Amino acid sequence: MSYCPKCGNEVKEDDEYCSKCRTNLKSNVSYRKVNRRINFEWKDHDEDQYGALIGGGVVIWLGALLLLQTQGLLGGGDFGGLFLLGIGVILVLRGFIAYQQTGGYDEGFGYLAGGGILMLIGAGLAYNIRDWWAFLLIGLGLLIVGRGLTNRK
Ligand SMILES: [Zn+2]
């Protein structure tokens, strides 16, 4: 018997999508036969870790920035812009971890795209990059192209 890798719902061998959460089952072939119980335990564990990773990372980054600012070490960089940049980096890292674990962009794509956009906006604000919109478009285009290529069966 197979189970949905995302929600643990019982699925048929040849189902393409989970009837409960609509996860694409064909893109997670190696995960499909994972025992339901173990699957759930791992998932819960991972979500806790990710929450701590992102929350802790944001707080650490904010603290580091405040420290740098009070020490006058920020240079010309804008505080808000640098903060956005850091959060973007954290989200992109989270996306890469999801990508490594699932072997597909589906799980990590939202983090990668959102983090990438935050990084570009942050960098643009922090260093007054006048053409950051152009970089944003190029980055978005690369993400879309990359996603299309990896989705090929
Ligand atoms: Zn499901």
C-alpha cells in the first residue's frame, strides 16, 4: 500500500495526485512507499526544525544588524534594505533544503522565488542599485526557466 508523502493519505499505485492534498505523487516516486507512521514523524520533526531555523535566523540577523549599526559598521548600507536582504537569504536557504530533501523544486520553489525577490529588493534598497528591477526580472526569468527544465520527466 502507498501513502501520500505529504499528508499520509492512502493512495493507489497509479494515482497521479493525492485525493486529499493534491500533491503530485509521480514527482515523489521514491517517497511513495514510505510507511505512514515514520513518514509523519519525520515530517513533524522537519517542520519544527525549519520553523526554528527561519525564526532563529531572522532574529540573529536582526540582532547582528542592530549591533553593526550601533557600532557604526553598516557603512552606507540602508538598515531596512539589509534586513530584507538577510531574510531573503534565509528563505532561499530554506528552499534549497526542501529541494535537497524532495529532489524537486515543487516544495522549495515558493521559498526560492520569495527569498530571491526579497534579496533583490533588499540589495536594491541597501545599496541604491538603480537598475534592481532589471535584476529582479532576470532572476525571476531564471527561476521560471530552471523550474521548467527540472519538471521535465
Ligand atoms: Zn496528500
